[in-house]
Amino acid sequence: MDWNLRSCSRAGHATYAPTEPELRDRLAVATAHGDAWRCLRCGDFVLGEPNGSGPADDAPVLLRGRALRSAFILRLLAIERFVRGGLILLLGVAVLQFKSSQVSLRDIFDRDLAAAKPLLNQVGWNASDSGLIHATERALNARGTTLTAVAAFLVLYGVLQLIEGLGLWLLRRWGEYFAVVATSLFLPLEVYELTEKVTVLRIIAFVVNVAAVVYLLLSKRLFGIRGGGRAYEQQLHEESLLEVEQTAAAS
């Protein structure tokens, strides 16, 4: 897949006319239908006036190649964070609603379970040995302060996931740092859950989060790794089409 063409088909071509004559000549070509300018993202020549002009140093640094592919990966991760954060927030709200109606829920639970016992006995199912029934009873027996703490944790966790998703979707440097820190903080909790019970979903979630942290640290050069932010920005400039053409013109 050509990520550059894919992005241009969605957002349009990005052309620029540098004031430096040699570089300007390398980015423009005369045709029977008028001048065509080379797109700084995909490299194709586009008929019509350029989108911008000025010194080469003022040209926009566009994501292309590996950087564009990285942006696609980050936005996929952001969508996953949006979905997870929304579900966790809904769960936190549900716990708060459950707390406010805990007494009435207990009455309904006790009444319906007692009414269903004859039928359950007929099919040979012992409700007293059911893990689901035990989990429900533990939730009903939880104190109000415990439910409040659980709800507060879920809401906070959900908000953190949404903030992380926003930073990743906008491709902001702070979002990448936030994602690494927030995800790393909750990795011990995921390890604890795996020690309690190993499930395919928990394993996948743990592997995805570890891979996301490692990927962000290395590819985005966070916390000074591989030269840090300055080296990352320099890499973006070096991979820009305008920089490539400028180097070629100089040589």
C-alpha cells in the first residue's frame, strides 16, 4: 500500500513553490496545459498553482513514508482507546446508578432467586454453587464507600483513556508521552489480572499495550531514546521530499 497516495487521495495534494531557483526548477515542470508542481507528499506532479510559496525552510514538513504509516498506527491505537475509555466510563456510571438503587435491587434479587429455586432444582442446577450468583451477591453486599471508590476509579480510568486517545489521534508529542506513561502505570494491574485468570482477551490486551509502549518509545524517540525529540524532528525533515530535492540540487 502506498501510504502517501492514500493520504493525498483523502486530504488532497500538497504543492509548494520555493523561492530558491534551482530547487524551484526541480519541483516544477512545464506542460501543454500549464505548469505542474510536484506534491511534497506523494511526489506526483499536479497541474495548477502551488498551494504555497516562500523559502524552502518555511515549507510545511509533511508526514510521508514511514512517518505516515506511523500516524496511521497511532490513530488505530487512538480508536481503541476511545472505545475502551467510553465503555469504562459507562461502567463507572452504571456502578453509581447501582449504588443508588442497591436496596431495591437486593429485594428483586432475593425475591426472584427464591421464586426460581424450584425450577432450578428440577434441572439439577444448584444456585448456591454458581459463580455468577456469588459475584452478584458480593456486589450487593459491598458497602457504599466501596462502590463509590470503584466508580471513581472507573471514571478516572475512562477519562485517562479518552485523553490518551485524543493525544494520539491529534499526533501530538504530549499524547505520545501521555500514552506511554498511562499505559505503563496500568500494566501491573493487567499482570495481576492474568495471575488471577488467564483469558485470550486479557493476553491480547496485555500484548497490545506492551507493544504500544515499546513502539512509541523507539519510533518516537521518547525520553531521550535514540537522540530524543530533536533527532525525531531532524528525521522528519530529512525524509521530507523538499529536503531530498534540496540535497540533490546541492550535489
